[in-house]
Amino acid sequence: MSMRYAWNEKLLKNIFDCISDSEDETKEQVRLLDIECSFAFPSYHPSYLDPATFAPPNNHASSSLRSISSIHNPMASFKLITHWCPSNILAPDFKGRQYCLILLNQPIMDLDQFRLLWAHASVRYCADGGANRLYDAFENDEKTRAMYIPDVVAGDLDSLRPDVRAFYEQKGVSVLGFDEQMTTDFEKCINVLKEREIKIDRVYDLVVTPTLGGRFDQVISNINVLYKMLPEVERRVLLVSNENLTVLLDKGTHHIHCQPDYEGPTCGIIPIGEPATITTQGLVWNLDKHKCFFGGMVSTSNSLDQDLIVIETDAPVLWTVEIKHGAK
């Protein structure tokens, strides 16, 4: 049994315990159990379970949670729903779980968007040549450049320029080189972060940018990392490009809470690696148990019709939605 499904069994056992410990019979008629509200990605730790918290969130647009829906008797049938609101990271008043921002080796095109992601991050890493991109983003403003200093630069360092390395090392940045070529610079940053997390007993979500431009093989590699990270149920990974927000939805039911001020209307649901049977609500062109696969039908160039998008899938799929630039 995989770690993901073993964890879900543990989760359900905690729910049963919460319900059985409750003396209020009305709580057993609950329709929705909030487990955690955070910015964009759910956390599954049982400590977030509270038998007194049996109500829908006050503001879906600013929260994300893992919830259990049940009908009449919560012990009888369960439906796990993962709630998402990735566009919250674009909100100036962002509030949520701590995340590590990882900068990849692609040009930083939208400085306003970049500044938001940087300001919201708790930890900031550059993947090898990503440090060049950070340095060059402020080539005409030395004072501002000195304000954007990453915590770590990591990778095989085949792209890091000597002048950039010297600049950041003088600022106290840890520059870590790894010769092995079985992982990407992106993955090397994740491995370094995990070492940090062990020391401080904390798990960070990941926001990665820029991700879906440049070389096609690197784009596919970034998507592959989403799949490799899928078993890490306490962490969520968001790919941010100049045009899109992209996450990987595991098999199951997902509620995506969209914010028209920051995203849409164009979106897509893309199965990679295996076919997926998908049902949706809230899109202009909904799917009804439609089998999607490469070589057949793939839901690209779809459009948001409602603020709440419901997706049911029997295999992992990418959810991607365009970013509205200049949003306030």
C-alpha cells in the first residue's frame, strides 16, 4: 500500500474517533468536515481534526482544505474532496501556509508577479542558472538587486556564472554543487530543502517559477517532478509560469475555488502518462465520465464558467489556468 493511501486510512480513523467522542448527536448529521484552511494547498496532519469544526469554510476563495462529505450517517459513506485555491498566491493580502520559492533557469518576465511570489515566500532557492536570472532581472538597479538575496543556490552549477556566484557568496548565500546527473537542478533544490526541513521539523509547500517556458524537454521535466512529488501528501507543488498556474490533481474529487480577479478564463485538464476518466462541473465545456488521453480527446482551451470547478478523475491530471496580468 502506498504512503498516500495508508495516510488516508489513518485520516479516516481519526475522523471516526472524533465522531464517536462527540456527545452532540447533531454533529453526526454533518455534511462537511473542515480539516484545515490554508492558502492553496491542503495539509493532512490529524492534529488539524477538530470534532467541533463541522461547517463549511466562511470564505472558500481564501482557503484550501481537505474535507469529508457524508450523507445522514458520517460513518456510512465518505467522499474525500481536496480543495484548491492556487491563485491566492497572487493576492497582495496573501495569508497561508509557508512555502519555498524555487527559481528556475528561465527569464523573469513579470517583475510585479515575481515580487509578490518572493514577498510571500518563507524560503527562497535558486536552481543553478536560476541565480543568473535573478541577478539579471535587476541589471540596471544595484540597490534593488541587493534586496533579492536567495537563501540557497543549488544544482550541478554548470550554468551559474562566476560573477553571479561571487556576488551571492559575498552576500552570505550558500552555493551548493552536486555532480550527479540523475536528478535535475530543480530536484537538487528540493533535496537540499528536505535536509533543512528535517532539522527544523517543518514541511514547506513549493512554488516554482518560471516553469513552462523555454526548452520543451525542461518543461516536461518540471511536470515530471509534480508526479514524483505526488506521494508527499503533506506538501503541495505549484508551477507558476508567466501565463499559467499549474498543479497536479491526484485521482479523486477536487474542488478548485477560482478567483476571477487573478485567473481565467482559459483553463485545461491534461492527463499525462495514462488515460483518465474525467467528470467536471463549472466549465463552459464540461466532461461527463469522458476518457481523456493523448491520441484521443484532451480538454485544452476550456473556459471557466463558475468560480467553483469540480473535477472527478480516476487518474492524476494536470489542472492549468491562465493568469490575469495586471490584476489588483
